[in-house]
Amino acid sequence: MASSPLHLAHLSPEDIVQELRARPLREARPPLSCGIAAIDEALPLGGLPSGVVVEIAAARGLSRCTTLALRACAEAQSKGRQAAGDGSSPWCAWVDPSGTLFAPGVASHGVDLERLLVVQPDPVDLARVAVRLTQEQLFSVVVIDRTALAGSSDAVGAARARPRWRTAIRRLALAAEQGETSVLLLSPLHVAHRDLLPVAMRVELTRPERNALRLQVTKDRRGFAPRPADIPMASLLPAAS
């Protein structure tokens, strides 16, 4: 196994920032497909950037963050199976502190449940556990779900959590780059606007009308700013078996 990047946990936030700024973006990595053609086409690279931290934010109750992340996991596993040639899927990890992930729903999006590690840490340990999983370099995709956490709108708690999350995102970015892991951070829309974390890309999902989902890239560290795209809701449904 490659040398462990656990030494990153001992870097100061200032050292992490300097190291991130010194590293060029790796455009050679193929994008992570979302498994939905209309969404991939609306993204600057034809999919989500790989090997970085991407925040996907949606209004509470919209649940499309979860759909997008599940389809991305399924695509990563499918392409990994094809590359492996032995029928084995790469592992994905889902950090689910609220315990809301539903196995039949996961399977309906094509995710190989036998290659999906679901971790349900205490909410206060969410960032630490996510960093540790990414540093292990065992997973193609790590999903961090903070969409259903209680108290996410509490002003005092949010103010205390913000510095911790900023540091965690920088550690996640370094670990993702070394292990070529794609990290998807699922956030409520108002929390994403409040925290403004140093992610490589932020994708926001809203529903301007009943039959359409609006996708907008509100942050991309390459400087791309594509126009918002309205995507038919029917295209998000799992394919019939």
C-alpha cells in the first residue's frame, strides 16, 4: 500500500493553504460523470472535477443532492468495473450522520451495495471522520452528507463550526489529490451560502418550476462560469430495469 498521508493531519491551516496554492490543477484527470447526460452537459468539464472537493447544495427537502451523489457513485463503480476487467467495483464511502440513507433507494440508482461503506458518526465527529476516510486512499468517491443535520441553522453553533469545516475542507483537498478520490460534500443551500467553504467547485440546485431542476455552478476555481441550466425532472429518475 502507498505511504499513508496521515501526516497531513499535523499540518497547520496556514501550511495547508500554502501547499494547496503551490499545486497546479490536474486537468488530465477525467471528470466524474453524474450518470445524467443533461447534468454532465451543464457542467464545465462535462462532469464533476475529479480528485477535489465539490460541494453540491440544494434547498432543504429538495433531496436532489442525494440523487446526484448516488448517480455519481454508480458511475464511478461502473467505470471502475470496466477498467478492472474482473467484474469488481471500486469502493465508495458515504458519511451519513443522520442515518437517512435507504438501501433500496441506493440500489435503485445502480450503486453496488456490496462496495459501499456507510459510516454513521456522531455529528460532532463528521468532519474528522470524513477526513480520515479520504486519507485512507481506498475509495473512488467519498460522500459527506450534512443536509439533514439538526441545528444546522443555529447561529452560535454555526459560528463555532465554520473554522473547523474550513480546515477540514483543506485537509480533504490534500488527501483527495494524493489518493485521486473525489469528495462530494452535500449541504443545505442556506448553509452553503453562509459558510462559503474553500471547495474547488460549488454546484447549486434549485427548482424554479415543478417539472424542472435548475443547476448553477456558483464557484469554480478555474474561473469557469457557465449559465444556469434548467433540466427536466424526468431525466433524474432511475432508468427502468
